[in-house]
Amino acid sequence: RQIGVLYERVAPAGALMMNQKLAVGSPAPEMALPDLDGGIVDVGKVESRSQLVFFMSPDCPVCNELTPALKSAARAESDWLEVVLASDGPEQDHAGYVQRKGLEAFPYVVSELLGKTYGVSKLPYAVLVDESGHIASMGIINSREHLESLFEAKERKVASIQDYMNKKQGVQYVEADKV
């Protein structure tokens, strides 16, 4: 019985939303960008499946540790989800990284403009765009649980798992200037 009480007190933490440019529910910025294979990737476009834009870097230790979880989640959710990897910097750094990490199955875009347009300030970061081209959820991804929290937020139609838990517990925040 105490486990349930403890679980309610220590609620699951989802991906931390830190974004000054995008809001959940708003249209995703549409961009057509070249990938490392020379193809064009349509980011943020209305599609038959949702799109997870995962911002990472070959130099990011957390990104490297999350690679197996990202690949596993992409396989498990492939019926409704397309994963696009995004980074910036010299392309030659990324081609070797893709091979070393076995990421050839994913479109990999190298574009500083994409990160700036999507308001990315820390890595690893992900933005989940739904089938209608709107931001479904987003946040810093430091674990598999954070990654899955984006999917859960989309399914529950909430901005984040924290938002869901706050609504469930009746917690409401009031802006300081309205007190």
C-alpha cells in the first residue's frame, strides 16, 4: 500500500520542456533539408505518421548512451512514428558517427538552421510532430523514460507528463503578475 502512496508523491518525470520558440499545439515549422545520403527530408510537414526530430551530437555523451534506446523505440513505434536525427557542424564528423552507431536507417540532417528554428538550446532534445503537422510534445531527453514520455504526452493530448500529473492532482499554477 505504501508503494502507491510513494508513487503518487514521487511522480514520474517526463522530458523537461525548455523552449522559447515553440509551443505544444502550434504548427511545426516546415523545412525541406538535405540528409547525409543526399535525399531531402521534410521536417514538420503533414504526413501519415508522426515525426520525432531528435537533436543530437557525436560529441554528446548522453546522446551516445541514448542511441540504443532511440533505435529500440523507433522499431517499437514504427507503425506510427518516423525518426529524423538532426545535428550541426561539419558533415564529415557525422558520416562516421552514423556508421559507428548503426544509424543508417534514419534520415540524418546536419543543419544549424533547423536547431535554431526549433528553439533547441541543449542536447539531447526531441520534438514530436503529430500527423497534422503540429507540435505534440517536446523536451530534453536524458533517458528512455524521457523519450517515452513524449509519446505518452501525445497519446494523452497533454503538453507533458508533468502537465498531466498536475491536472490529475488538481495543481494549477498562477502567473506571478496575476496574484
